Amino acid sequence: MRGCFCTVSLDQEEVFRTKVFEKSLSPFYGEDFYFEIPRTFQYLSFYVYAKGFMQRDLPVGKVAIRKEDLSKYSGKEHWFSLQSVDPNSEVQGKVHIEMKLNELITDNGSVCQQLVVRIIECQGLPLINGQSCDPYATVSLVGPSRSDQKKTKVKKKTSSPQFDETFYFEVTRSSSYTKKSQFQVEEEDIEKLEIKVDLWNNENLVQDVFLGETKLSVKVLRNDSSHQAWYLLQPKDNGNKTSKTDDLGSLRVSLTYTEDHVLPSNYYISLRDLLLKSPDCKPISASAAHVLCDICRERYEAVLPVVRLLLHYNKLVPFVTAVAELELEQTQEANTIFRGNSLATRCLDDMMKIVGKRYLTVTLKPVLDEICESNKPCEIDPIKLKEGDNVEVNKENLHQYVQKVFNSIVHSSMSCPTLMCDVFNALRQMATKRFPGDPHVKYSAVSSFVFLRFYAVAVLSPHSFHLRTHHPDAQMSRTLTLISKTIQTLGSWGSLSKNKLSSFKETYMYDFFKSFQEEKCIEEVKRFLDEISSTGSKESSGVEESLILKEGEVHKRAQGRKRLGKKNFKKRWLRLTTRELSYHKQPGKEALCTIPIKNILAVEKLDESAFNKKNMFQVIYTEKLLYVQANNCVEASEWVEILSRVSRCNQGRLTSFHTSAYVCGSWLCCKATSETHAGCKPCTATMPANIQLDIDCDRETERIYSLFTANTLKLQKITFAIAEACATIAVYQGPQKEQDDYSHFTIEDSRETFNTIKHIREVTEKLLEHHETFQKKRSTSTKYGSE
């Protein structure tokens, strides 16, 4: 095998692809993909391919997980047996069908029954070789002794064909007309007849490609003479047959799938208000946010939605300050400050990942790109050296890399977000107050976060912070590990003193680190920590450096063309920076067109009908239009989201847009003939851009509600325990008993904690009622077949 790679697909649409792993039957990919799912789907699939030589890549096998089963594997690592890739099982999309019964009276007065089948439309059919398909449908009436088939017309270049064709089938023999009311199909025919609808892609010169099928029994008309519904397309009957799984191997996957059922905003007011009071609650351990993080078995589940919600409402700094102060009270030695995995450190970690995303990109991405692309050998462990390696050369390579990263970090203070600086300043002040006799604690309180938990982690796993597209290979991963260890130690205040060198377990690290024993390094770290933990302005006086936000391969329509045409679309490399959007023939080539960000007036998705292509979006700028086709639905959504975000503050933004294209003298969407005619649909993004707009507060509150609901029993037990410890009703009045151990649940004030839990239970129970009401409405409104 030359090499193999793995893809991630929503049904049949590939959304991610790993790097090729060369010459191995047991590859370790170790790549992470995070994405919002922008459309409905049936299966999340993983395909393993063998890299072809002068031919198409060959599928080795696949793992397909139904949407309904994703929750079974969420948050877990699991081995899946690879199944064979059968073209007859590769389906997606749905078909809209109507059936009804007609009775016909012949010339001699006899009656026969006629089945009318109307194929209305399809949606979500797959791309074929990257382009929309040419679909048609066959409609068959199948019984024990008959099979009548009819066929629709072929619809060109569309994944959502509008057929609206009707077919007629005789389902009973002529008989004497004896009933004045509607004639019913005979009982034995009802049980045996079924309609089968197959979707195909017309391939002209080669065999047509199967797109999916659905079957529905004529007996659905026994109680109703008319039936209309959507049906998901299914594999062929033999499409699920697979070869022996032990012949294909297995794939180890770790996935996390979250599905939120979010109610209208007004239903979350009570719970949201209770959470937003958390920073002002005394003591902080009695707050709703702190209670949530205490009761969750894994604290990271709860911390992120709490951080995002408080961040949106500018309540995060006082909350983080309060929980950090609580942790400091329990810290006995200055050298262990903020070293554990506590609520305070988790809040800071998530806050830095959200707020510091752009800061990390500005500081680290250029130097990490340079390191990964040059990829010089840096192994300094004598045991791991390969034959022919020169340890002194490797040591010099590593020293250069570390110095580049270190310099980039310590000169980045002007780019550090104000919010991070405010938190660091608060930590510094509290640490100095808690340990007044330690002159270094004001630095270690900050360095434990910014170096240990922020920069060192990002250097170690750049792909997890979107600094690199793919997981590094083995050699680069080892290089990044050595750089990360050195940066972590360099940034830890006091680690440059000679007595700290003894903490290195590896002799080779001890020898290497001695080359950094310079007063200059200590002073640079000290200055950097002083600057990012001060309350002064962090606005840079210089011109902001242009930073690449996103880039990738797309198909772009030639601008200014008035007619439709296949040749109008060209493959281009699209690049977005903090200053401009540009496209190029290839990566690294000069820009063919450059659009300043300030000139973008709107970014919107485009109807498929515009060019008969999926995943299209448009960039409207200074009276011109740029039409772009992304490679998949995830890429299209990401481009629209990031382009909308960077241009939301622009002056003169449009309030409406056209959902289709202007071709042949008119807009396809509204038929207006003037090219400058106002749009026919309101724009989706017109608000000013800031960090808060990237947070869906209702969704975050819904996640918090779900966590409280999942831990209802634990809340009840804690309530009873507090009541018992405080002489039951005396929790409101009278003396309180000494607190017992409540399984590590933090209780400083029993009365306040009891009241908070009481309010939590009240608002979550009310929300539960609303969810149940909405669920009942949803289930009663769902028509048979509509799934």
C-alpha cells in the first residue's frame, strides 16, 4: 500500500480529509476536526482510502453511524469494524410523494380502481464527481405477479429536482359497479401491492448511478384515499450486505456530538438571570454557576457554557476573580499557585481559548508555519537519535526554533486582549496580597496561565488551536514537544535560577537548557509579564500586521459574465486576511483580484437554482458580485460566517440582497430586470461585530439547563444533606450545625447555598414543562412518512 487516508462525511458529502499516512497498515492519524453541522443528515461516515497510483483512490472500507446512534458513542473512544463500500448503500436525500386512489367507470358500466402516484420533488441529493447530479426517478408498482415501471424526465445539474410528474397504475380488475360510495381496494391487494421509487443519476454513455430508493405500501390508503409525505431515501435491499469485517480492519474514533433543542428566548430569562447574578453572590460558592460546576461529574462539561454566557454579558472578570480568590485562600504554598485543575483554572483556560484565539494566531502562527515547513531535525535525546544524526546540529536547530518562539511571545504584549490583561492584573494583585513575603508570586500567578496553560499547549498541539490544518507528523510532533517543554520552563518565573535545573529528569534537557541561562531571558519574561498584567491601554501604535484568517480551494465564477456557462467557473485559491479578500491561481501566486475588507457590503448564501450548484455563496462589494462555490456544506458555512464577522462593522452595509443571480437581463429570484434593483430578501448579518456576537446565549443557557436536569438527583441529595446538617427548617432561621462532607461539594454558607439550589430546581422544573409541551406539539404535528 502506497499510503492511506481517512475522510469524514455527512452522508455522501465529504467535509474533512486527513493527511496521507505513508506505507502503513496500522496508521495513527491523531487529527481533530470540529464543526457545526449546517444541514440535516442521516449518517456521519468515516471512509478509509488507499492512495492510488496514476488512478483514482480506492475505498478500503467505511464506518457509518446513524444520526440517532451518535449519542451512544459521544464522549467515548470506540473501535469500529470497517464495512465494505457498496455503491448501492451510498445514499442521501429525500423524496416528496403523493398517492391517491381514483375509480374509473368504463364504457360498459364496469368499475376499475386506479392508483395515482405523483413525484413532486427531491431534496439533498449527493454531488457526483463534485458537481450536482442529473437525476431522474423510476416509479414501480410491485406485487406478487406484477411489476409496472414508469420514468420521469431527467433534471439537469440539480440536487433538488422539481419533477411534479404524475403516473397512473390500474390496481384492480374491472368489476360490476355496485357501490355508490368510494370504491375501496380489495383487502388482498392492499396487503400485497407497494410503490417503489428509485432515484438515478443519468450518466449518458455509462451505467446510471443509483442514488437511493423508498418503498411504501398501498395499504396506507386503506383509511384515507390520499396520502402525501416526505420519505428519506434508503439503500437498495442488497446494499447492506457486507464482506467479512475481519478482512477490512478497524477504525478507532473518538467523537463528541451535541444536539441542542433550543426554545424561544423568553423561556430562558429566569435561568439566565439566576446565572448572571453569580459574580455578585456572596460567597461565590453559593452562586448558581459555582453550584453547576460542583455537581457535574466532569467539570469541563459545565465550565464552557458558563464562561461563554458570562462573557457575553461582561460578567466573566468578576466571576473568575471571585473563584480564583476562593482557590487562593486554600493554597498553602506560593510555588503551587494555580497549578491544579480547579474551577478557576478551567475558567481561565476556556476564557483564553475564546478571547485569545486571534492573539495566538498573530503571535504563533507565522513562526509555527516556518518551523513546520522547514522541519529540521531537533532530536537531542541520545537514545532516540537516528543513524547519521548529529546531536550538536540538532541542538542548534532546536535552540533556533525555541528562540524564535520565545521572542515572538515576549514581544507580543501589545496584542494581548484587554480582557486577558484585566484578569491577569486581578490575579497578580490577589497573589501578592495572599503571599506578601514572596517577591516572585506576582509573576508566577500570571506565568502559570499564559505560559503553562496557553502558549505551551498551543505549541504542542497547533492543530487544536487552528494554527495548523493537520496534526503534525511524528518528527514534527517530537520537535514541538521539545519546544513546548522549553518554553514552559522559560516562562515559569524562577525556573532560570540554577537550583531549578535539578528539576529536569532528563540529562539532555539539563544540558540543553543551560544555553538559556542568561539574565536577558529572565528580564524579558519579567517585562512581558509586567506588561500583560498591567491595567494600561493595550492599543498598538503601529500598523496592524495583515493576518491570514482562512484560505482554501474553491470554484469561482468569472465576474461580470452575463450568461450561464460551465467555463465561467474556475478553480481558485481563496484567501482572507484581516485586511482583504483575494483569490489566486494557486497558493503562493500573485493575487488575481483583491477586495479590501472595508468594501464588503454583504456576504450571503446563494440559491442552488442560480447556477445549479450546491454550496454557493456571494460576496457583494462596491456594486459588484463575487460568486463562490465551496467544496462542501461545512466549508461554505465557515466562509460565510467568517466573512460576515470581519465585515459587520463596515459602513454602507446592505440591508437586502438577491438570493439568485442576474443573468440574461433579469434576477432569477424576483424577476426584476434592473441589475441595480434592491434585493428581495433581508440580509442575515447587519449588527456590529464583537466577541459577544459569536455566542448564542439561548443555546448556552439550554446546555446549562440540560446539565442541571441531568444532575437533578444529585441536587436533591445535596438539598437534603444541607437541610439535615442545618436542623432542617433552621436553614432559614436559627443556629446552624457544623458542615459535614458532601462529596467535595463546596459549601461555605449553607443558607445561601440552600436558597440557590431551591431557585435552580424551580426554574429548571418550569423549563422542563415547556420542553415537554413543545415535544408534544412536535410529535402530534409529525405526519406519517414525513421523517
